[in-house]
Amino acid sequence: MFYDLLIKKAREDEIIKFVVGGVIINDKNEVLILTRKTNDFMGGIDELPSGNIEENEGIYDALKREIKEETNLDLEKVCSYINSFDYLSSSGKKARQFNFVVKVKETKNIKLTEHDNYKWESIDEIRNNNKITQEVKYVIETCNYNIMEERFKSVVCTDLLIKKIIDNEVYILLMKRQNTGYNDGEYELPGGHLESNEDLYGSMIREAKEELLIDLKREEIKIIYLMHHYNGERLNFIFEVDGTNLNPIIGEKDKCSELKWVKINDLPNETTNKVKIIINDIINNINYNKL
């Protein structure tokens, strides 16, 4: 995955310490800025929510944990990668901070545990804030010009409907979510977000490989349905593939607890509402709906 490539490149550059930083933007297009405690390393500076990636921890999990620990806010999704910068840590180790635009479930109820203060600042206030390092200002400037408007665009997702016939009945494959912070314990279609420089088919093939350890070809899959989430600004493209000769295996055991073949007209009660709507529409030859 892209995150793995970031870490791989950093190791090649002899970086010892890996750090994540999150740009959190409110409804007024202001960025959340935290003030370090005066007795801390580089005490008193203003910075983004950020922290070390722990051993055996991925970038996403580190962002989620650090944002929760430092602000009490819950990560909803990582929107975009911005850039990185290098520096020497308090122990003299070469460190690299990977910076991302992130969306939290809500921006209220901030509680600080590792900082003295917080504030929401506009881009002009950030430019004039002499307590923010030039590296962090550059991160936010890049975000302001190239990425901030992404929050008003639809997120594109690709999901996979794997079908096969068992005893003259149509079955589909569902996966049970865990440790994602969203619909955990419920059944969902395999799939995920479109990444930069991917088309829909490329995204679906990548997600199938990551989540199910199966190799799909473009000519084997086809788009059969579109779900438009108005409130969540998300588009779900549903692909279909014949699962007769496929042997899906859980590829991301931290996010999926079970794979289950179920009758297409008899979904488990724990299936997400979105999937229930999608499957009902497909059964009735409807190829578009909205939430």
C-alpha cells in the first residue's frame, strides 16, 4: 500500500523515527493548532496534532491513536497525503513526519492531555503566527492550495459483489468489520477508497488483493450499481465478479474478523443498512440509489 511505500522510502533515507501529523479542518476552513507545554521539547511552539508511530503500528492506526490521545477527537477518515519533512528528535535521531488531511467525526469536545492550549486558525493567522515552524506552515500552505477543497468533493469507493451458485441458490460474500471505528461488528461488501492516480477498475483490483488475497483482471469485473451518499459526500461503485473459481482469504485480519457466504435474498441481521439497500436494489434490477 501507499503507506508502506512511505515507510520504505524513509528507511532507505536512513530515517530512524517515524511521526504522523494530521491537518484537521473545521467548517470555517480553520486548522486545529496545538500549543506544546513549555517544559516539553521545543516547548511553547504551535503545531499540528502529531506523534510517533509505535512499533508494529501502521500510519493509519498511529494517526487515529495520536489524534484521540492529544485532542479526544475521533478519526473518521484520512482524506489525502500532503507531504513530509525531516528533523532531529530530542534524542538526536533522524525523524520524518508524514502529514495528512484528516476528517474527524466532530470537532467539538476537544480535551488536551499533552498540550497547554488549542486554537482554530485561518490560513492568514497561520502565516502570521511566529510560533509555528516554517515546515508546518509549508504543510498547511500546501494543504490550503491543493487539498482543502477536497472536503467538498465526493469520496469515491469501490465495493465488490462476489456471486456464486450453491445448490441452485445465489450466494454472495460478506466480510465482518472490526477495529475500524465504523460499523464494526456488521457485515459489509469488500472494498475501499479510490486512491490517487487510480481509476475505478484499478482501485477494485487493488482492494480485492489487499482484503481477500485474490487476483482479479479488468475483463473479469464490471460495474453494476452506484450508491450516492448525499450527507457523506461519497460515491460507492459496486463491481460484480463470478466467484465460482475464487478462493478469498482474509487479507487484513486487523480489520476483518470473518468472511461469510450468504444467500443473496437472506442477509444476516448484522448487515449494514447500506448493503441491505444495495442488494435489494440489485435483486430488483435497480442500478442507482441515494442515501
